[in-house]
Amino acid sequence: MAIGSSFELISLAEAGIDVDIPEPFDTLEENAIAKSKFIYHLTGHNCFSEDTGLEVEALNGEPGVKSARYAGEARSFDENIRKLLGKLVGIPNRKARFRAVISLIINGEKSLFEGICDGRIINEKKGEGGFGYDPVFIPDGSTHSFAEMSLEQKNYFNHRRKAADKLVVFLSSHQHIKTN
């Protein structure tokens, strides 16, 4: 994929990289930066990485950076949802947000881009699509969970798309950057 005439994007798989990059930090920003630094030092090439989490207001931001492993290392979507809904029993405040942070490194300089999708957690799963917390998250401005939406509908609200849009604008406005 190309962005303008100066940047071509390739995935880790396309670059022949198959590693599980640790996410040991307490913030999305720190994890995203650590992942991009890891790839930058491994390859010597400009890169970006991303970390995403679901942040529930009544749970002081949980599950946050632990979203994928909220119920344990097995990364079970069903168990994560079960734990989340169990913690919210009897709590009327269901405000939540998906938040993505992209860390970009160009010639050793890093930039961060954030995307947020505000919404709420519902009491039971609705829909069969998507993944993760999609069946229990309804974005503001919709009456449907992410799991009930088509990919196009979900992308309208999507936190990753919002962060990626900011990244693309940044890269498009910096076509003059000499890259390694």
C-alpha cells in the first residue's frame, strides 16, 4: 500500500518478521512506542505500531491495556466479556470507549496518533460479527453493537481508523521527509 509518492507500507509478515512483541507497560502509548522501537531497531526501517484497549469509565479504565488478556493469558473473547459484564452488574454508568494509539518512527523521531470511539457497554451480547468486545459495545450515535454492523458501518466509528486517518494526514503532509 502506498501513501502519496514517498511512503510504501508493508506488514510484518510481508517483511518476513514473525515475532510476538511484548506489551509490558501500563499505557497504550508506552506499549505502542515499545513495539515501534522494537521493529525499528530490528529492521533499521521507519515503522509504526499500534496498541488498542477498551476503557470503561466505571471500572477506572479497565480493561485498558489488558483488554486482550482481561480474563487471563488465553485471550478468550468470551471469558473477557463474561468478566467485564460481571464487574458491571448493578452499575448504571456504562460509558466506555475504544482507544487506539499509533506510534510512528521516522528516522528515529517518534510521533503519536490517537483515535477514540466513545460508546457504552450493554448487558448482553448482540450480534455475531466482529471480535473482542464488539458484541457488548454500542458506539455513540448508533443503536447497534459493533458485532451487528458491517465492516463499512463499523469503520465509520472505528477508533483505529480515526488514529490511522491522523497518521495518513501526517505522512501526506510530510512527503519531503528523507527516509532510510
